[in-house]
Amino acid sequence: MTSSISRQLIFWLAVPLMLLALCGALVHYFNHVAPEVIDSDRRLREASNALMAHVLIKGGQVTLDANQAGRAALPAPESISYALRGTQGHLLIGDSQFPVVPMSAANPQMIAMAQIGSRTVRTLTTRFDTRNGVIIISVADLKPATGPAARYGFMSTLLWDFVQLDVTLVLVWVGIQLGLRPVKRLRNEIANRSPHDLRPIDDSTVPREIAPVVVTLNRLFAMLRTSVQSQQQFIANTAHQLRTPITGMQAQLDLLAAEPAAQPIRHRLMTLQESTRQLAHSANQLLSLARADPAANIAAKTQPVDLNAIVGEVAAKFFDRALQSSIDLGVDAVPVIISADPSLLDDLLSNLVDNALKYTPAGGSVTVSAGLSNGRAFLAVEDTGPGIPPAERQRVRQRFFRLPNSPGHGSGLGLAIVDEIARLYGASAIIGDGANGRGTKVVLQFP
């Protein structure tokens, strides 16, 4: 599973910002809340110690002796409320509204919040051991405290800090998404390319951070482009080199077959002539395939081409062959102009007509058409041959693939050439059934 740069950035920003917010809240607490709490606890301890110093027990009665010299003064009643109780919770002296606080021997002193009347106050309860028994001394701080306000301020500050954190992270996320737009544009540009499109990427508009990636990609594209072009050049040169000796061989075989002395081996010569024609056809198809490969046509120049004229030229080229095979070769075309290389369109249509004539039996028909359909230019070749099974219509586009039990000795490159040229011009090649479900119809729709 791939990781997201934006998510990683948000994570690495969110963690330290959250820690900073918590640190700020702690600083606020120790500067505003903690001093008030500490001061209140100090007053409670001083008052509790003062009460313990003034406790006087006579005849089982507990009183406070305010005249004991050298002792801390008793707490002022307006600032400190107190209650002295026995171990059973009965009040000995002090404020009767003071709630009973249970104490244990293991916990001699306890600070808590208590309700006295309508006020919530901070209290300190101390277990005081005397000669006459245990006394529970509880004191409450009645001084108007800023603690609640401070705590409210602390909570407000903490809440506001986290609101700011959330808003900051949203703004950072938006900034990251805007900052990553050049990366997304580069990704979309590469994703929308054809696998054969090896043109260099324009690096003048990319940010400096990803410029090295673009430079590396362009270097890779250049290496692949050079390799593909070398391969295509090799195929083209080989095809050119083969055509000359093959043409000469065909001419010599034609002359030899015409000699009277060659009549006893005429059937062998005819077999050799057919093989030579197949070899010449394969060489021409290899040349067409090399010229049709998109990698070899990256900078190919296009020009306005009339599909009607291309259909007429190709039909005229195959008319004699159709006549010899007793096949009705018809044309149904109207003038339509597209931008393309006329030689490549000639190769495309020639391969379609050649396939149609090869598979159509005597007495059948082949129709070549061109025109407009739903605003798009199209070329189509329809025959009355055996047709192509739907399960094989994708495989016949592969190089050197031929249907089982196919007649003749084809090379299986015809539809592969058609598919390459169609992809070069962004056209869609659709293989379907002919009229009334008979034969094959190949339609190329141009954008």
C-alpha cells in the first residue's frame, strides 16, 4: 500500500503542534491556576495548625483557648470556617453546616471539595490525636477564590488552542493540496499518454523540487525512444533490403516459367512463385508495420487527406485481384477530410481489403466505405467471408496470430498493422459481423 505525502505532512505537523498546544495549556495552568490552589492549601494548613495549637480539653469538654500566648492566632471566621468532631462524627465545636468527612488511621490528612450552604469550598480535614482521644479537625477556605475563573480560563484556553490547531491543520492541508497540483498535473500528463508516446516532458513549468524527476524521466524516454527507433529502423532497412532481391527473384521466375524447356517442372515453378509472392508480401507488411509504429511516428507530419480518394485508390489497386477471384469489390464513399499521413492510411485500408479478399469465397462481395457517422469520420470494410468468432476478435489484433484453419499462408500482420495505425491517430477499430450476421465488418472511427 502506497503512502500519501499529504497525509505524512499532516501527521508530522499535527503531532508537534498538539504537543505545543498541551505545553501552552500547562504553562497557563501553572501560571494562573496552580498558584491559587497552592495559596489556598497553605491557608488551610495554617488554619488547621492554629486550631490544633489552641485545642483545650477539660473534663471531657473540647474548647478553643484563644488566650494561649506564643501560639498562632486563630483564623478569622470570615476567611476560614472550621468544625471539630469526634471519631463518631458528632460536632464538638464549630460550624454545624460543615459536612462530616470520614477519616481513617491510615490517612491522617485529606484535601477535598465540600458544600457549605450554597458555596463550594476547598477543605482540609486532619486527624488530631490527643491524650483524651482523636479529634477530627476540618477547615474550609471561605476567601473568595479566583480558582473557578482561573480553571474556566484554563479550559477556555485549552479549547481555543485545539480549535486553532484544527483550523491550522485544515489550512495546512489546503496549502499542501494546492502545492501538490504541479505533481498531480505531471501525474495526469504521464497517465494520459499512450504507451508509445515517448516525447520529452516539458520541464519549464514544473517546480524545482520535482524537476530532477522530470529530467530523469526525459532521459529514460530518450533512451527508450532511441532503442525503439533503432529497432524500427532495423526492421525498415531489412524490409527494404529484402524487397530488391525478392523482386529480382520474382522476375527471374516469371521468365523461367515462360521458357518451353521449363514446362516439365512448371508446377514446381508455380509453387516457388507463390512462395516468393508470400515472401514479398511479408516483407512489405514488415515495412508497413515499422512505419505504423507510433514510436517511429512521434514527429510525423500530417496533412489533410480525403478518405474518398484513399478508398478509390485502394479499390483500384485490388480490382484485378477481385476480378480474378470472382469477388464483387464495391465502393460506397463520400468526401471526408481528416488530418493524417496518406501513405499510412493507404497501408491501413490495403491490409483490410487484402484480408477481406483473402477470406471471401468466389461469388462473394467486399464493400469499402467511408463517410461520417455521428459527426465522426470512418472507414469500413465489409465482406461475406466466414467471419471472425467474437472470442477471437481481440486476439486477431496481435502480431503473427492467425485463426485456425485459415486459408493461404498469411503472416498474421494485417490487423496488427491496422491496429497500430488506428492507435497512432486515436481511432477506434471495431470488428463486428457483416450484414445479416454474415461475414466480417471492420470499422475505424476517427476522433
